[in-house]
Amino acid sequence: MADNQNKNVYFAKLAEQAERYDEMADYMEAVGNVANELSVEERNLLSVAYKNAVGSRRAAWRIISSVEAKEKGKGNEDQAGYAKDYRNKVEEELQKICDTILKLLGEKLIPKTPSGESKVFYVKMKADYYRYIAEFTIEDKKTTGIGGCKGGLCRSHKSC
């Protein structure tokens, strides 16, 4: 089992060097699903993988949304529709990635981690991904994203 973990960590590092963050995230998801508690290095690899996988799509979403708004403003409804369809595709990708990391954090990593620095790291990470969901969603999903973000942070701070 440890050999498989080491292999996944190695491939995650290799994927990071190659800037293949989706694959890096897949390897680190496998590590997180099996490990009792991640090492600091593994925790950082997990964070880098998902941050970069989501980061490029968040940037794409902002650009596409801007193009969509400009096309609407010009009265180019066909082009605005194309931009909307493409934005929806990026939103689906974002939602899938966020759902994957939130599930890993909520079902595996946070419950397995004793209180301390690691727990705070994971809870903050969970709040970040709920915030990302709130950025690109509307209505009920946005409320869920905001609530998840606030709830995650409140659990990490006794002042809430």
C-alpha cells in the first residue's frame, strides 16, 4: 500500500513539473482517499494541484463572462449565446473539480485529522472551494457556496 502511495506522490510531483494539474489532482485524490493523515508535503501537493486546476478555469470563466456581456451589449445575441454555452461548459468543469475536493475534504481528510494546523488548513481549503463555487453560480447554489464557506470558517474559529 505504501508503495502505491509513494508512486502516486511521485506522479503528482511529475505532473506538477509538467504543469498537468488535472492529473496531479487525480494522483493526490488517490493519496487522500487512502492515507490516514497526509504529510505536510502531501498536503501542499494536494493544495497546489486543486488550486491550479481550478485557477485556470476561474480565469477562463471571467474572460468568457466578460466576452458574453460585451456581445450582449453590442446586440450580438448569437455570439452571446455561444459564449454562454462555453461559459456553461467551464462552469461544469469547475463544479466537478470543486465537488471532488470538497468530498475528499469532508469525508476523508477533515474527519481523519486531529485538531491542529492540518485541520485548520483543510477547513480553510474547504471554505476556499465553497467561495469559488459562489463566484460562478447563481441563486440556490450561490447561497449553498456562501453558507459552506462561512460554515467551514466558523468551525475553524471559535468566535463564530
